[in-house]
Amino acid sequence: MSIAFDNNLLWVPPNIGDLLTVSVDGQADETTVQGMHVINNAASLWLSGAMDDYTYFELLDHYSIDPKIFVGEVEEHVQLLMK
């Protein structure tokens, strides 16, 4: 079952950018929480065209997120939404 399906209904976030957000648990230290904010803000900038692909992918890589896998999963989800 795909992440895009829940109870045979297609899940669509209120804002497609929500698919690119990351979260941390309540035990995360301040540095990790700040990193989460940086990544989530960058996703918004990237989607609006205010940040180029190279910069966004480099930022994800800096925070140990494989950009091709991360963005690829979102791309697959969006493709399911469009079918």
C-alpha cells in the first residue's frame, strides 16, 4: 500500500509543500530543531522558486537527507495524486 492511500481514499495535504516538511521528536536538541526549521523553510522557498534546485539539494545533503530519495518520494506521491 502506498503512503498516498489511507482507507482507500487518496490523501491530499492542505498544502502540497507539506509533503516536503520534516519533523523531529520532542526529545530533539535545539540544534536539531533549528535544522528542522531551516529544512522546512527551504522547502517553501524552493517550491515558490525563490531557491534554486542546487541550493535546496545541497541543503538537504548538509542535513544528511538524501535529496534524490527525499524529493523522489514526494514526486511519486504527487504522481499518484494526479492519476
